[in-house]
Amino acid sequence: MTTATNLKTGAEQSFDAATTALWAVCYGHCEENNLMSALFASAQDNKFLDFAKTLPVTVGKRSIACGDWAAPHVY
């Protein structure tokens, strides 16, 4: 299971194990910022990675974040 946590509010969203941490944190960020249609359109067009580059994504050694959302990151 992949879980993204909002570091500001403590809210959590869980996804199945096949979901990447990048998708999980971007999903949380997009849901909060009314960007869900853009997120799903990018996935449908196989351009999610390009779309993610337009978001405030930060990749660390142990976690990945997008806005206030973070998740453990495993390479």
C-alpha cells in the first residue's frame, strides 16, 4: 500500500501497492487545488510525468513531496 500524508493537516490517502509515491502526492495536491481533471487527462494521454514537472514536486532520499503532501519514496 502507498500512503500519502498531508504534512499540514495530517490527512492521509491510501492507494494500492502498485501506485507510485509520485502519483499519490500529486493526487493529494491536485485534489486540494482543483487540478484533478488535468491530472487524469495527463494520465490518459500518457503524459503524467510531464504534468508532474509542472507541480511543486520535491524528491528527497527517503520521501517525495508535492505541495503539502509527502510519501515514502523507494527507488
